[in-house]
Amino acid sequence: MQATGSAAGGFGLLFLILGILFFAGVGSLTAASRCTYAFARDGAIPGSRIWARVDKRFDIPLMGLILSTVIDMVLGCIYFGSTAAFNAFTGVATICLSTSYGIPILVSLVRGRKAVKHSTFSLGKFGFIINLITVVWIMFAIILFCMPIAIPVTPISMNYASVVFIFFAAISVFWYVVRGRKTFTGPPVLADADVGQDGQTVDGLGRVTTTHRGSFDAGKEEKVISNGK
């Protein structure tokens, strides 16, 4: 209101912000529900059979969407109890996202980039250097996001994102040890292989097969490398 000089102008600016928040929230929930569905489909999270269900009427992972919405609401309620805790959860999102990008790239480097040998968009001879720089940059970014936001550090200004990250990492490791290593086989690996290679082993990574997905991806055929399990 002070910037525009009128209540109507201030309301107009507020309406734009609310619109942005609404559409951003819809996009975030949509992406989160699809990620939940993908993890549940591969047996990577507790209660996978429930969250992997696809609603026949709407043709969407409805249970995954409900789970994502509930978690989003719970995290929003944290703000009323502690702003430091809320900032820790919002800050750890960037750390987790960066880690999820960095681990596959690091694994690919360790394995000699064999899994991306047949990729459609290849980085060529620069792939190794680009991937290495990416991993180093992600590690640097994670350290930055774990640092306090102000000095001197107080219980309120302390950045607890690293604590939350370790907590969720510990839960992930625990679940992997208890069940994940027994049931989780990982998502199928896309392979740009010729039709004549169907059923053959490519570079020791797995067997190329043409498969149909569930109703959520009905009608789509993909050439994937199975892990032989």
C-alpha cells in the first residue's frame, strides 16, 4: 500500500503474488506426487503398494498426491511453532535436490559413464570433465547451504538444514538396510538401442527389452534395460 499509494494498488500486487504462489504450489504438488508414485512403483518407500496406486477415474497417482498434500500441510504447520525449524526444512530441500542430482552423476563417473554410452544427447569427450565439475560444484553448494545465515550464531539464526538432512539420510539408510536392499531393484534404464538388439545384453548393463508400463503410462512403449531380476 505504501509503494502504490492506494489500497486497490496494494491489493492488486498482493493478488499477483497469491496467483504465483497458487500455480507454483500446484506445480510442486504435481511433481511431488509423480515422484512419490515413481518411488512407490519401484518399491523404494514404505507402503509402496498404497502410494503406487493409479486412480482409474482420473488416471493419476491419487494416493501419492494425497500423501504429498498431507506432508506439505504438516510442514506448513511447523512455521507456527518455530521459524528456525521451518527454515531448516525449506533449506534442506535444496540440499536434498542437489544430492539427488550429484549421486547419479558420481555413480556414472565411477562406472566409467557406461550407462550413458548410448544416450541420445551425448556430451562426447567433454562428458567426463563436465560431470566432474558438476559433482565438485554440488559438493561446494551443499556446504554453502549448510552454513549459518548470520554471525554471531544464535539458536534462532542457526542453520539446522544439515541436521534435517542427516536425519532424513539416516532414515533412508535404515530403510535400505531393513528392506530396500531386498526389494528395490531401481528404475529401468533407458537404452537407445536398435530394434535388432531386443533381448540382447548391451555393454554388460542389462538386457534390452520392450515393455509396457501401467495405466499411468498406458499406450507408451519404451526400450529399457532390465537388471535381470
